[in-house]
Amino acid sequence: MPHYVVLGNWTDQGIQNVKDSPKRFDRVKDLAAKFGGRADVYITMGQYDFVGVMEMPNDEAVMQLVLQMGAQGNGRTTTLKAWTPEEATKVLAKLQ
């Protein structure tokens, strides 16, 4: 299953209601499961306020998830598709 890393920052609304973030993260996990995947979300320090690590069935499913959560207005995200070392090795082996 494809892997994704979601980097996020609170919006003004999101930081004002930061105490609700555990509930929001539970909704992310539930929604990921509904779309056939799984998600772990971490509060972070530094450039990003939170990071999601996801396994989702395809790009469309992760796009639905982040758009649905983003529409609530609590955070802005950047989504990265990630490859495991094993997956990357297969791709790199094809280089000429």
C-alpha cells in the first residue's frame, strides 16, 4: 500500500481550538480507515505543527482525506508521497 507523509500547520482557527486536536486526529484516523488505509498523526515542534504518516490504497484516497479534513479550516497541509527503501530499490534498479 502506498505511503504518504502529510506536513501541517495550524490556521488561526486551528490554533484557537488546539485543545480539540486529539478529537480531530481521531477523525483523521477514522476517515483513513473508511477509505481503506491507516493514519498516525503526531504533534511536532519546528517548522510544522503536526505530521501525519499514512498508508492509503491510492493517491485518490489520500487526496479525499486531506481535502475533507482541510475543508474544516483547522490546518494547511503539504502531502508527500513516500517510498519504502524496498520500493525505492526496485525503481533505482531500473536506472540506466
